[in-house]
Amino acid sequence: MSDTKYLILEQHIFGHNVQDVWTVKFANITRDKAFEKMVALDTLNDKDHIIYHLVNTNDLWQKPKEEKPLVLKDEVKEDKEQMDIPF
């Protein structure tokens, strides 16, 4: 079985130049559970202005796990003369 997790997002569409509202309905669920919940939500949803979206968490941007700190080079290190300039 895959370790891939899914999100189900709920979108409320208001129209008339009003921004949509997005909420996380379910998070960190398996593929089987995600499809089960999507079928149930779509079946029970009788409102045209609410839509559900299934998102694979692998498709989301993530910060790299091992990010090394940036090292300042000589040209960007603090310059004493430049710091003394009054404004």
C-alpha cells in the first residue's frame, strides 16, 4: 500500500464579485478513504455553490527536509562605513 495521503477541500462559490471560501474538509487520509468520502460528499451535496476537490499531498509544494543555512559572502557582510551613513 502506498504512503500517499490526500486532502479533501470544500469550495463555497458565492459569485457576484465575492471571493470564494476554501476549507479543508478532511486531511491526511488514505486513497481508499478519500474516494469513499468524496463519493459520500458528492452524493449528499444538494447545493450548487459547494464543490469538493480531492488533492494528492504529493502535488503540494513542500519545504525541503534538509535545507542548509545560507552563508554570507564577503561582499554582503556588514560594512562599517556604510552603517555610519546618516539619513
